[in-house]
Amino acid sequence: MPLTARAVVSYFVLTLFSAVAGAQTGPSDPQVIAAASTAKVNISGKKLGGLVAATVRVGEDGKVRDVLVTENTTEGLEPQLVKVLHSARFRPAIDASGRPVEANIEMKVELRQSTGAEPKPVAAKPDPQLTDKEKARIKKMRCSDFVWEWDLIREEADDAAATEFMPRIATTMYASMRSEAGDYVDTKVWKASPKALREAADRCKDNPTAPFWDGIFKSVMDEAVPK
């Protein structure tokens, strides 16, 4: 049966997206998905305080392969906090050629009153230049890069995906651009961001090779927050 013109176009787009989706914009270290579910800690009868720091081996699928504890200042809670680290989910590291790869990252879990029995893993050694590096990476992203990363984040973070590192930095970049132009619309930008990111993902699926930042996201945000 001969394909219709519409079917041919759809097939071409799907094939093209599949071809480019195997490589992402890198290099980049693993990024923890903060809103992903992690193991809870039973603190009954234990002192709430201290931390466990560890070298975490993250696989190319974003799942933790191994945890090597480098510091423990808790009282008898190390095994439970290691379980928290094992249950964490990451956007995997991306090498210079754009491939998701296994990589190590230094992480810690702190016991605080504010988190109670649900402490979250965070970077043990934050990179002071990480935000600038991420801004540069986002500006280089193609739509296929963004969709791959956005879908991975949404699978783990669900409705909180817009607050994760990459989408949050993209929104910050847009808000700063508007402010520099004299449009002080930060509140509107952040309110529109979750829906705009979903819309950008939908449009990117039809335009996998388009630039994400200049080609799609800024346009979607301009529509969501008119000048």
C-alpha cells in the first residue's frame, strides 16, 4: 500500500528523531533529579543530625551502580542513608561526544529537622561554575537533546519536572533576558514555565534538529508572557 504524503512526512520526522536522539549536548556530569522518590529513613530513637558523604557511581541509565562512603557523622544511620543514595535517580553524565556514560559524582545526605525521615541526596562538592556551564550547554541544545532530557526528568519528577536543574536554569535564562530588556515579568515567567516547558517539548518532537533555546523555548515563552 503506497504511503500518503502525510505518512511519509511523519515517518521521516520519526526516523530523523530516532537518529539524533542517541546523542545529547555534553559534556556534563550526572545531575541528581531532586524530586525523584528515594528511600525513607527510620529515625526512631536515633539522634537527628550528621551526614553521610559518598562517591556515587551513576550508570548511563541514571540509576546508581555503587556507593562508596567517604564520610559518616551520624549515629548508626549509615546503612539507611546509603539506601537513600542507592535509590536516587540522575540524569546520567554525558561525554564530549554526546553519549550518556557511567560516571562518578560526590554526593551527601544530611539529616535535618526540615527533612525529617525523607532526606534528599545533594552534591557534596558543588561546582561554583555549574550554572554558567549549564547555561552554555542549554544554548547548544537541539530539540532532540531537550526532549530526551525532559522525558527522563519527567519520568522521575512528574509534575515537579520544571523545578529540576536543567529546566530551572532555562527559565532563569529567559527571565534574565526579559529583565535585561526592561520587562520585569519574573513572577509571570515562573508561573508560565511548567506549561511552556511541556509545550516546548511537544513542538520539539516535531522539530528534532531545531535549536532548543533560540528556535523553540524563547518563542514559546514569548507567547506565554507577551511583551
